[in-house]
Amino acid sequence: MSCVSASALIVARLDAARGRVPLLARFSYDVDDPYVVQATFFDGPTVLARWHFDRQMLAEGLHRPVGEGDVTFSPHAAAGADELRVGLRGPSAEMQGSAVLFLEARAIACFLEQSYAVTGAGEEFLDLDKLLDEFLAS
């Protein structure tokens, strides 16, 4: 039996006026959506936000600044640990605002390694016939 998904709980630190506020984030990868990493951010049991990131862009963001618009990633050196800086901006007028999060780079790299065990980098495949069949059936 092969693994069809990967997930990890990672502490995210929200950059706020009063300092960095810790949040729990669940990063998930599923073979059925091979280009996407889903990140769900929690404050206790409350889901604050759910974002879908491009997996390749997330990986590249560990090494160089990438992205424009709603999502940006860039490496960030912090005292004692390398981090990934994540910039998020609401995609519509109803969801205005922005946030900056910092994630431990090593934790993101470990999660990405798990996702590559499911689907290797460059081996992503999207079954468009299956998607069309599902769309037409609904």
C-alpha cells in the first residue's frame, strides 16, 4: 500500500504589533491535488484561515524570494534558526488585509520531504479526464 498524503503540524509565528504570536498550522499534501500544499492556521480549536500554496513555490521560498500578489515566500535568518517568511494578502475586497508569518525552515523542509515521498518533484500528474468526469457528474 502506498502513501497518498502527507501532513505535519508546524508552529507558525504571526508577526503582530505586540511581537510574534504563535499559531498552530497543519500543512497537508494529497496526491489527488499534486501541485498544492494546503495550510490551515489555528488559534486553539478555531480555524483562522486556510490557504493553498504551490508546492514548488513553497520549496523554492526556502532558498530565495518567490511569489507576488497574494502569497510570497522568502528565506529569513533569525537568531538561532533559519525561517521561512510567508507574506499573505487577502485575494479580494471582502478579504482585505495582510499577514506575515514565520515558520521554521527545517520543519517545512521535513514536510516537503514527506510530500516528495508521495509524489516526487517533477512527477506531478493531474488526471484531467477524471476531473472532467467528476465535474460533469455534479
